[in-house]
Amino acid sequence: MADLTTTFIGITSPNPFWLASAPPTDKEVNVRRAFEAGWGGVVWKTLGAEGPPVVNVNGPRYGAIWGADRRLLGLNNIELITDRPLEVNLREIKSVKRDWPDRALVISLMVPCDEQSWKDILHRIEDTGADGVELNFGCPHGMSERGMGSAVGQVPEYIEMVTAWVKQHSRMPCIVKLTPNIADIRKPAEAARRGGADAVSLINTINSITSVNLDSFSPEPSIDGKGAHGGYCGPAVKPIALSMVSEIARHPATRGLPISGIGGVTTWRDAAEFMALGAGNVQVCTAAMTYGFKVVQEMISGLSQYMDEKGMTATADLVGRAVPNVTDWNQLNLNYVTKAQIDQDLCIKCGRCYAACEDTSHQAIWMKEGRVFEVNDAECVACNLCLDICPVENCITMRPLAKGETDPRTGKVVGDYANWTTHPNNPMAQAAE
Ligand SMILES: Cc1cc2nc3c(=O)[nH]c(=O)nc-3n(C[C@H](O)[C@H](O)[C@H](O)COP(=O)(O)O)c2cc1C
Ligand code: SF4
Ligand code: SF4
């Protein structure tokens, strides 16, 4: 059986599934129950500076987007960092770590952007026994207006400066948690590395308004008729997170920097995808908030079975496996030609593929007598739209044309790999000749 033990920046945990810094990790009673359920580690809910704790709203703090089956797809929150006293959190962290030495316990931190504040908090957490710190440069609401969270994460110079303070004043491994609310995720990751970060974690939540009440005209969640943008997470954000993780994994200036993957991880498969794109482990929040702590048991057994099937004995065998296959558009093989094909035995004759292709793609699906739908290879550009909107799984598949076959649409014979950089229509390629 595959060994899921993971060592991430020197922190060992029995599996790569950590709970992200959020409500599931905000107190001892929760974290103990999470460890009992099998979580490999936790990042404790973000601690702030000594003094009166932050104050949360007393009305609703979440908004949501659901699928047609009412499954939660996206969650929006306007919660701040921990609103429990610092010394209570520190006492609890110490007690949990003492009883669960084999689990990873990382403390998330967010204090004002001055060296003394960071020095003070690092000093306070020193004797908790925690395995590391995560710098929360990601929260996009509330704290950012006070010059913390994403206000730091959006300025690479600040990231580098604060990370360097943390490395100077602490011996703990340091993870820098990045905000996705930025144009180019590689810049903050580079800054974290320059500052001496041991790893980056991403993503924190995405600026969002989930809906507007059309009676009261208040954004949701509504606090006495007003709403503020919140942070979006859950399954809906996974594609954004995967792309950002892969960018950091393949960028020359950040390649090799350990990554903790976060954003919509709900199943073992999500976790495996993050890991294949370069994440050494994953962190989870919304899935635990939706399904409870025991969801980790499915993740553990699923990942373990997958690794066994693939002959992988350790998580390191999986990490980064897909990175070499992430490339730029101009490197894609323009001689890779496919055609949609419909399995008539599976087709339920709903006609969606016909409507989609006829109205918005390439008029490549015939509707024949008796509502028989067939693809016209001479028009099909292989866009995939019919496959994506067909309600029956595997009813439409894409058939690659073999080398030497003629594409009935273009009349050209399928040849060897060739990309845009050498294509005759590329003015840059012509200029280079
Ligand atoms: C209610 C709530 C509170 C959160 N609080 C924090 C926090 O205090 N510190 C932090 O770094 N991230 C916080 N997050 C962000 C999560 O740690 C995580 O980055 C994000 O939810 C994406 O993961 P997910 O899609 O698995 O939920 C919070 C998320 C939620 C939903
Ligand atoms: S792949 Fe695109 S072009 Fe081809 S049949 Fe489907 S929708 Fe039409
Ligand atoms: S969308 Fe799928 S099921 Fe519906 S007609 Fe097309 S092939 Fe058949």
C-alpha cells in the first residue's frame, strides 16, 4: 500500500491533507476532532497581534453559489482573522501539539506591517511547539483595509520585506500564503523566495460578491441592508488555483520552491491534481465546512488506491508529474487533429449538441430523420463544446486522426508535430526566416 507520509519543508505528517487556516482550525476542540478523523495537519486560524481581538460582524458572514442539485459550488465569506484572545489560542496550540506530535501544526499569522510587531508575535509563539508559521498575505476583506492581508500580498516588496523579518527573527519554517487577487502570481512568489520563504501556499480567497437581493438591492450576505465584497473559495475556485500553482511550479525564478496547494480541494482527485501540478501537499477548508472532518477519510483511501494502481509508493512520485506538460499556447501541436463522435447507443436524443454546435460553434452536427445526431467531419473543428454540454457522460468523445490521415475539413494530411512559432501564417515566423 502506498505510503502517504509527507515531509513538507521538513514538517512530517502522516498524509498530505492539511486543514487550511479558517473556522475548522480556530480552536482546540475542533483541531483535536480533526486529528482524530485523520487529518495530517492543520494551519491554525490566523492569529493577530496582542491586544483586543478583532471584531466580526454579528449578522451573516457567508454567501454561496449552488449547482442545480443545491450542491455548494462556491462560498464567500466576510470573516476576519481569529476573534479569540491570543493567549487562549497559544495555550490551546501548545496543548494540541503536545498530544499530537505526529501531526503538522502550523500557525497562521497576520500583524501590522512593521518589524517590531512581527518580532513580538514570533516571540510569543516560540514555545508552543508548533512546526512552522504561515504568513497570511491573502485575506482580501476587512484586514486589508487596515494595511494587512492582501494589502501586503499585492505588493511584492512588502512580501519580501516581511518574509525577511520573519526569517531573521524565527528559526521556524515559513510558508508565505499568497493572494490570488493579483495580475501575475509569479511576482509575489518570486518576492517570497527572495525574502527567504521556505514555501508558498495558495490560493487564499478571491474578491467576490456572490449575489444581490433584488428586493432590497443589497449584496449578500446582507448586514442591515448593506454588503461588502468577501473572499470566494470552494470547488468553483479550483481551476484558478491549479493554474496559479502550475505557473509557480514551472516559472524559472520560482521552480523548486515548495508549494502547498489550496482552493476547492474536495476529493482525493482534486488533491492529486494539485500535487501533479507541483504542490507538495494540499490544504482544505470549504470541503470540511460542507461535509465535516470525516471527508478526509475518503481523500486518504482514494489517493492511496490511485497511487497503488499507478505503482507509486510515495507522494513524491506524484508531485510535479504534470508540470512538464504545462506549456504556452504557442508550443501546442497544430497537427493534432481530432473529431467529435457520437455514440448512438448512449445518445438520449436531447439535441443539446446540435443546438450548441449549430448556433454557437461550426454547424457540424446533422439532425437526421428520427432525431439521429451525427457529426459532419468536414465541418467539425474539434472545439469540444458538444462534449462539454452533452448531459450523458462519454456519449460524445474526441477521436484523434492518425498521422497520414486526411482531415476532411482542411484537406490536409496530418503530419508531425508543428507549432505556431514555425507556422507560415505567423508574421513573426516569417520575419525570422
Ligand atoms: C470562513 C473562512 C475564513 C477564513 N479565514 C482565513 C484565515 O483566517 N486565514 C487564512 O489564511 N485564510 C482564511 N480563509 C481561507 C482558507 O484558508 C482557504 O485559503 C480558502 O478557503 C480556499 O480553500 P477552500 O477552497 O478549500 O475553501 C478562510 C476561509 C473561509 C471560508
Ligand atoms: S467539436 Fe465543436 S465543431 Fe465539432 S461537432 Fe462538437 S461542437 Fe461542433
Ligand atoms: S447532447 Fe449528447 S445525448 Fe444529447 S443529442 Fe447530443 S449526443 Fe445525444
